[in-house]
Amino acid sequence: MSRSFAPPAAGRRVGAGFITLYVLAYMGLWLALLAPVMVTLPLKIDDLVGAEAAPGALGLVTGVGALLALFGNPFFGRMSDRTTSRFGMRRPWMVAGLVGGAVGLTVIALAPAVWLVVIGWAIAQLSFNALLAAVVAVIADQIPEQQRGAVSGVLGICLPIALVIGTYVVQLVAPLGQLAMFLFPVLITAVLVVAFMLVLDDRRLAAEDRPAWSVREFLATFYINPKQAPDFAWAWLSRFLFVLGQSFLLTYQAFYLLNKIGVPAPDLPDSVFIATLVSSIFWVALSLIGGKLSDATGRRKIFVMASALVYGAGLLTVALSSHMSLFLVAMAITGAGIGIYFAVDLALVTDVLPDRDNAAKDLGVFNIASALPQSIAPAIAPAILAVGGGDYSVLFVVAGVSTIIGAIAVLKVRGVR
């Protein structure tokens, strides 16, 4: 007979070995998800439709994928919270996410047309969001409150490291062809996630403890009443506006380098790698400092607000960049801002979750604030570019303003300092 497992998050501190493997698994997840967005998807689309049609086609691919992620992450989070497998609540979804992600990326690499790229990216997004929902829930399941700021700070460095490793691996295996460029990052992901699964004392749910399923329960998967959880709602809005600004940069950085800076297409992987490396150095340094300072001072909001303002300033600097040196300065500024932001924001959100017993579901709803902008950004970018006469600088001014408004929104959170 299965038994319900009570996570240690209420008190017992977790060891360095567990945290290390958890951080590596989290980093591996973003390695598989971000490497295509940064380099291989734009190159694949450019090969299929040419430079002139590529921005619109890329917007279609990433927009559809982000829209599916919008619903997929909270859905898989809720399913994870209800899973009664003898292997645990989170582990089965980690396995399913890895396998499905690899299948989706294979479809993209071999696709002869954009519509197949859309299907492949949809499969990959749904799968990686199942993996994401399970991995992120571990911080609420396993990490006690007094360690969350520090662990969140370490998790904050995973994205830039994943970006650097991802762009480097893609650059390294480029001579082997597009299939290798898509699949090598996810192979690394599989090794890291499996290593973590082997040591995870996964939370378990007895079948008799699983709540009844209903239409109302299903619809609640995607929604939390802001009147009942106002702190969560304001944190959600702040993250939404921040990621909207970030999504413009992640999705259109390659085209900015090609069209505004004048980087030749063969040099694009190297240029993206250098820009990512510069941003990541500042991201890592500030993330480690921010998380520890947040725990030491017991404050979250001031760090989240200040870092969002810095990131917005970096996006405005991108808008002013007409040569590579200034663009790299802008990337350094964005790295400093995002490093502190992601170091502390996850800890802030975990502190204001409405229902700790359904942490994966609530974190899935919060992840909509990260997924929805990735769909909205490519949908509205062509209109912004049209208004701006095709000038990508206008796009990044809009991105900077969005992020700055997000910084102001976090002031409305009352339940944490």
C-alpha cells in the first residue's frame, strides 16, 4: 500500500549534495529549452523561408509553442500534484518530459517545412513544461523556508550558464549538422535530470488521499482568484511584465544582430555566444550575491524591484546600440538586472503561494506569467516593428518600458518585506 510522504520543507535543512544535483537538473532543463530559442530555431527558420520572412515565421513557431506552454505547465503541475505512482509524484513527469522533448526537437531538426517545425516545437514545449512543472515543485516540496533564498539564488545562475553552455555546444557540434545542434543539448539535460532523479526521495501521494476530480477542479488548474490571493496576483503581474521585456530580447536578439548591428549570418552563432557570455558573467555574479543578501536581510521586494529597473535600463541601452561594443555593454547591464531578479523572485513567490499542498499547481499558474509573454511578444512584435518602420530599437524601447512597469508592480506585494 502506498503512503503519503510529508516533505521536509517545514524544518529540516537539506544538504549540499542534494542541492547540487537539483541545481544541475534545473540547469539542464533550461539548456534543452533555451538553446533552440537562441540559435537553432532562428537558423532553421532562416534556412526554410529566407531572411525576409524569417521574423514572422519564427514568431508563429515560438508563439504557438508559448501558448501551449501557457496551459501545459499548470496542467502538468496539477497532474503531478495528483500522481500516485509508486515512483513518486514528480519523477514520472520528469521522465515523460525528457522523452517527449527529444522527440519534438528531432521533428524540428528533420522538418522540411515551417508547419512541421510548429508541430515539433509544440511537442517540445509541452514536454519540457511537464519536466519544468515537476522540477520547480521540488523547491516547495523539499527546501525549507530558511534556505529558499540561497537555493533560489543558485537556481538563478542556471539560466545564464545554460545559455552559455547551450550556445557553446550548438557552436561546437554545428559541423555535424542541425540534428546534432538540436539534440546534443537535450542529451546533456537527460544525464543531469536522471542523476537527480536517482537521489530524489520523491514526495508520494496515497491513492486514498488524492482529491476528487471535477470540471471545477480542472478549471482551477489555470486560475487563482486575485481577490483571495492578492500578493500572489501582484507577484504574477510583475513577473509577466518582466518576462514580456525579456521575451523580446531572447526572441529577436538574433535578428537585431543580423539587421541592426550588421553581423553576417555565418558569424551569428559566435556573436550570440559572446553576447550571452557577457550577460551571463554579470548574471551569475549578481545572482549569487542577491540570493544570500535577501536571506540575510529577510527582504525580497526591494531586490526584485531594483533588479527589474536595472534590466529595463539594459533593454533601453540595447535600443540605443548601433555597434557590437555598445550592444555588449547593454547585455552586461541586462545580466546584472536579471541575475538579482531571478535569484530572489522565485523565493518571493514561494513565500506567497496560496496553497502549499498543491505547490506544483500554484507554481504552474505562476509560470503562466513566464509562458504567456513568450506568446504575446512574437504576436505583437511585427506590429511594433511596423509602427517603428522596421526599426528594432523601437521594439526594445517597448521591452524596457514593460520591465520598468513590472518593477513598480512588485511594490503592491504586502505579505513579504
